[in-house]
Amino acid sequence: LLRAAAGDPVLNYLGLSYGTGLGAMYANLFPRNVGRMVLDANLNPAAWTTPDGNLTDFLRQDSDEANAADMTAFLNLCGQASTAACAFSAGTPAATRTKWNTLLRRVREHPVSGYTYADVIASVPLDTVSDWQQGAQALQQLWVASAGSTSAPGAPAPEAAASTSPVYTGQEQAYAVLCSDSPNPRDLNAYAADAKLAYARSAGFGLEWAWTEEPCAQWPGNGAADRYTGPRFAGSTG
């Protein structure tokens, strides 16, 4: 409808992340209407729409393991750099990974200025490399504060909310997509089991991704009954 309204004979499309799923779906439904299409940070359309036991779709796509691998890459690069370039560096990749695990243990036992284990897990914007230095600075502040030093600068201050928000972006918007496009367990107990599995393979990142879609268990309607399940052209399965 948007293509026709614009008077375009074909759809030229740039899709990022979830947008790649939309692009792949469109290309399969209307192949003759596709012009140039770029799909960046591809969603796996098969894992997105195909149930696998009681796994949530993020675990089916191994999002937890991917984030854990990204964090390891971040720590390794940080450990190769000086503290001027990466504030959280401990001098070597191995020492920096150990420092990270120690920080997680400290904050899990004693939250710092309201910052919990979950906050530390999410403190580095792994999907935005240009913000990694800022993430390293936040980790270092938490490291100093968690040690109980009297000279500690304290935990990083939470980001201030924008004074005005011209576009409403409530969480239910994301869940309307997650719970309708992709099958997720309707049994609350399944999420606890998923969290146990995900923690075993990805530690805290597993917990984050396992519980993200828990609201889908009680999402109104028929869940993902109307999701797109194919057909899919060759090469769109992962």
C-alpha cells in the first residue's frame, strides 16, 4: 500500500534488525515488486516464526550467546588498550575478563547506588561500537564504587529522560510485535526453564534475553497465530 501510494513501480528498501524480517517477508510475498533491497543485521526468519519446544524466539535465534560473545570481544579489545583508550582495561584481555567477572560478583552481592547485576549486564551498548568507550567509563565507575573506596566517584548517573517526547514509544508497542509475529510460550513456567538454560550457556546475558518476552505469556488474543511462516526464497533461512 505504501509503495502504491508513492506511485513507485517497485519497492526499494533498507531494513535494519527487525526491519530485515519485514523486508524478507515482503520479498517472498511480492517478488515482482522488489527493486533494490538491503537487509542489515539480519533476523533469522525461520527461527523467528518456527516454534522449538518452549524456547522464546530470542533463544531460538541465540541472541543471548551472540551478546555474550560481543561482550567477550569488547573485553578483549579493552584489555589490549590503555586505560586512556578504554577506562575499564586491566592491562590484558584475560585480566580484563577477570575484572568483569569480579565486578558482576561484587554487584550481585552488594548493589552499588541502586545499580544491580542486571544494570551492569546492560551497561555497555554492545550494538553501538561508537559508544563502547562510554560503556567502559561506566564500568570503571562501577568498579571503583563497588570496591568501597572513599575516593570512589560513585556509580554512573542514570541518563536523564528527554523533557519532551514527540513520539510515544511505550513498551507495549514492542510487545505487540514480539508477541504477534513470533510464537513464544504461553506457560509462565516455561520462562523460568528458559532462563535456567540460557544462564547456563550465556550467564547474565541469558537471563536478560530469556525474560524479555515473558509478557507474551499473557498477551491478549491468539498470540502469533497469524505470523508469516513462508514460503521463503532460498537463502532467507539464516
